[in-house]
Amino acid sequence: MDKNFLIQEITRLKQEKKAVILAHYYQDENIQEIADFIGDSLELAKKAQNTNADIIVFAGVHFMAETAKILNPNKKVLLPDWEAGCSLADGCDPKDFSEFKTQYPDHVVVTYINCSAEIKAMSDLVCTSANAKKIIESIPDEHKIIFAPDENLGNYLQKETKRELVLWKGSCVVHEAFSLDKLIELYNKNPTAKIAAHPESESHILKAAHFIGSTSGIINFIKTDPAAVYIVATEAGILHELSKAVPNKTLIPAPSTEDNSCACSECAFMKMNTLEKLYLCLKNESPEMLVTEELRIEALKPIEKMLQLS
Ligand code: 13P
Ligand code: SF4
């Protein structure tokens, strides 16, 4: 379908249906351009909590739309592509996690927001990469902690907070794909560059980084830091907004081990959403995210605790 037609129709439908489009920074740039709000996981959860729209179109992945629905039981929440999953959420099966939990009965359970509603319902606290350190530090020292499902983020948090965490072995397929050899090669060609990395990356990448932070953390760092060149180790979609914010800085996506067309990391799940699918989901009001009330009430508790602490 023609791009101008899609933009026109999405704008019209959005007004007609009193809908809001929330998009993660990892979305296709056409979607970022038409979104009412672009943010990282924490910012989007807060936006979803406070919107007065009737319909939320969540241009992100499944767990994000699900979180928006948990926060807004009376609003219609739409996801442009129902198959837009996440390796972290998909790698933490509720039955397996329940068995895992029983091995550590006296532990506080902290889960990264990249997990299903069933896992959130089994958690004491939820966190995002932007507030994970603060959430762990809010738990009194005498408590033992399970952290799931991202092992890389968990390892990073152990170092940052000096707390011992029992870790679930999950990972993000995008952030674990950065190549240290290629990163060093790139850095040697750009020795004045600063490396900014997302904490979902493996520890050898984080060791090489000048700055470690969530998606919005990386954006704020690059906006305020005086360097001219940055190597950015997170999903490449972040470069769209960032290059508009810092037009005079050079932004280089960190190379992944896979030799793909852009030689950088893109999340295949995030990129399942397209402008056309966004238009169709707004027009047809489908696929719609639904969560049973029983599950929603349980999953809401740790999300609300996180939002109070953030
Ligand atoms: P943040 O939005 O918290 O930076 O997380 C990145 C991510 O991988 C989202 O799926
Ligand atoms: Fe999941 Fe990683 Fe994609 Fe984020 S970038 S949605 S963590 S697979």
C-alpha cells in the first residue's frame, strides 16, 4: 500500500477512534514518525498508565502490549503483529519458572518486564533496564533474590549492586549477538569514539563500554556527552530519533556476529510491525490484546510496585 495513503488513513482513524500510538525506539522509522509517543520500556509503561485515549495501539512487542492491557483493563489495546514476540519472554515458560521458583522458596522474585503476564503474576517486583538497579536496591539486604529472565542484565546487576542474584538463563537474541572482535576492530578505526551499550549485552561487551544504560539512558548520555563519535551497542532503531537529536555527532551501530545487510543488530520481532499492519490493526481493531481478570490482578501488583518506585 502507498505510504502516503497509509499515513493519511492512520492519522484519520486515530482521531476518529480516539486512539494513541505508542512506539518503542526499536520500531521501524516510519512507525516512529507517526507515533504519538516514542519511548523505552519504562517510559511506555508510564505512558500507558496515564493515557486517556480509548484505544492504545502498541507498536512494540507482545509483552509490552500485554503490560499496557494489564494497566488499562477498560481500554482496547492493539498490537499490529500478533507474532511480535521476544526471545526473553518466550524463553521463560510459566511452568518451568514455577518449578524454578520452588527451588528457592525464601527468595524475593524480581522479573524484567520482558516476560509474560503469567511470569509477572509469579513475581514480587517487576523492573525495566532503566530502573533495575533501583528496584534491586529497594530490597533489604537480608533478602535473597531471584532475577529473571535476562541472565546478562542479571550479571550486570550483580556487579552494580554487589548483591548475589539467582539467575534464570535467558537472553536477548539481539543484544547477545554483538561481536567483541568486530567491536574492537571498529573502535581501532575510530579511537576517539565512545562505546555506549545496553545492559542486555554480554559482559565482555559491557567491559569495553564507556557507558552502560537503558535505551533512554543511552540517548540521554549521547545527547549530553561532549564526544563527537559514538559506537552504539543496542538495537539499531534507536539511531533514528538519536540522529535527529544530535545531527552533528557520528553514530555508528555496533556490529553483530551475523553478517546481515546493515551489519548491525535489528530485532526481527520489533520489525514485524509495519506501517501497513499498523493501519490494518487500527482499521479492524484487531489483533486485540486480552488478559483474563484473574491473571491481570496478579500481574498488576508487581508492575504497580515498580511504577511507585520509579
Ligand atoms: P529498554 O526499553 O528498557 O531499554 O529495553 C530494551 C529492550 O530490549 C526492549 O525489548
Ligand atoms: Fe526482546 Fe531483545 Fe527484541 Fe527487546 S530487542 S524485544 S529484548 S528480542
